[in-house]
Amino acid sequence: MSATVKSGEAVEPEAGKGRAAGARRVRAVRTKGGLSVRLDIRATAAGLLLLAVALAAAVALIGSGDYPMTPSEVLAALTGGGDAGQQYIVHDLRLPRVLVGLLVGVSFGVSGAVFQTVSRNPLGSPDVLGFSQGSSVGALAAIVYFQADAFGVAAGAVAGGVGTGIAIFLLAWKRGIHGYRFVLVGIGAGAMLYAMVLFLMTKANIVEATRATTWMTGSLNGRGWDQVEPLAAVCAVLVPLLLFFGRPLRMLEMGDDAAYALGVRVDRVRIVVLLTAVVLVAAATAAAGPISFVALTAPQLARRLNLPRRLKGGGGAPMPGPNLVLSGLMGAVLLVAADWASQQLFGADQLPVGVLTGVLGGGYLLWLLATERKAGWV
């Protein structure tokens, strides 16, 4: 079956900036059946670039380790070539670790963009709002009180993260969810949950404390297909659901009144996207631990990659909108690249990726605040 495709190109002014700020080129693609898709050329190009970088970093990570492999050898093994040893190393040892890294990065990036959009605050991420701490409490409780195996620890992390999300949502609810109240309640809950983490660590013996500390650092070491399959199933369901709400989320950034006027059921959208993002964060944390700063940094970098044209004389802020696809791809790039860098700089299995993302993410946050302050946006 064939369809005639017609395309047209339009120029739209930047949202909230007017024509003085420049215009974005949008291409409309229409099929003979009446289906119409509007593609932002800049965002599409940025997405393809991030996808290419993520795949290149994944190939480089698979080829790293005690038995190094060239990119051509990795690609040959992935497509069924290579000898038996290369097949075993790629498919059984390294590919699951890389897939977990990609899926966790996408999960953190998309959920971070959702939290920042709903709270209308760049600090609104699972790291800051207490969701990661809630997952840590659930995982530590499973380790300390039940001596749980890997599956039990993952279940405890999911239960802790989802329970924390529901509690924060209920405490922040007052005729709806508003950004600053949501952030303040999340910060307070995170402080309390961190105190519970310290309490659980004092109750653990040396073996349990070592295991708990390793999990809390956030690492991709030792990840296998047992972590890939459930996380892939969760992402296959929840990520498309969040993408479906991308347009209402963009309208929410204009304020509740404007969103209501445009036909968005604000409270319903907030409830659905927040609960979905909480489950996504909990599943990713259960698979790799509470890897810090990816959910905070990825949406901000994605926005800057999709910058509008600068105003004459300088200045300019990132374009509004959740940028869910770009944020997910940026999260995958950050996590896989950080894991590859940790192996290259410190040797295989020497430095958990959560340590490196914490250092780099904290430095980026300080740089971001300084540059935004100079530009007059904060």
C-alpha cells in the first residue's frame, strides 16, 4: 500500500519571545489518508544527533573492559558474527549492562523533564524531591530486615519510591498541585527519608552495610538480563504514555489558567503524569540504584541543545516545553558516556557510575547557576 506524502514548511515565532527572538522552522508532513505530522526541524536534528551519540557510546562501552574489542568486532558480534568468545562477552556480559544504562538514562531523563515541567522549577527532579531517597529506604529495609536477594531489593526500591511519591503528592495537594509547594514538600520529605537511610545503616551489620552502600552509590556493575527485561517492559508502557501527554505538559508551562482555557484537564493530567513518572523513576532506581543528577541535568542540557535564536544583543533562554524525547536521549547519552569514562579513567569495575555523575552533575549545576545569573534569568 502506498501513500502520497505532501510536505510544507512554515516559520513560527518562538513561544513567548515574538518575532524579535527569531523563528523556528516547522515542517508539516501529510499523508493521503489525512494524517498530519508537524516536525520541528531543529528538535528533530538534535534528537538524531543524540541518538547517534548514544549508540556510538554504547558500542564503545561494549568494547571496553579487560578484553578490549574494536567497534567493528562489537558490531560483528551483535549481528551474529565473531568467534564464540566474542559472542559470550558481548551478549552475556556486556550488552545487558549497556542496555540497562540506556534504559535507566532514558527513564531518568524523561521523568526529570516531567517533574521539572509540572513543578515549573529546574530543581524539580527525583534527586531533590525525595523520590530517590524513598527508593533507597525501601531497598535498605529489604536488605537490613529481610536479607532480601536482588529481586527483593528491587521490589523494596519500587515500593519505597511509589509510596514516597503518593505521600508527597497527598501532602502537597491543596486544591491542586502547585509547583513551589510540591518542591518544598519534596525537599522536606527527602531530608526525612535521608535520616531514615542513616538510621537503617546504623542497624545493619558490616556485610549488610557494605551491600547497602554499594547499592546506594548507583552502579551498572554486574547488571544482567534479569534487570534488562523488567525495566524494558516498564519503559515500553510508561514512556509512550508520558509522550502522549507531551502537548498538555507544554500547555501547563503557560500556567493553569491558560491550560484550562486551552481545554487541558489540569489536575487529571498532573495526577497521571506524576504517578507515571514516579513508577518510572522507581523502576530505574531498582535496576541501577539511585544514580544522581541524571534526572536533574538531562532536561536542562536537552533544552539548551534546542535553544531558540538569540535576541539581538545577546541573552536568550531555553525554549519552553518538556522536550521529553530529547531529555530521554540526553539521559541515555549521559549515563552510558559516564560509565564508559569511569572505566577508561579508573579501570573496569573500579568506580561506580553514580560517583562520576554526582561529581559532574554537581559541577554542571554550579556552572548553570552562575551562567544563568550572569544572563539575568535567576
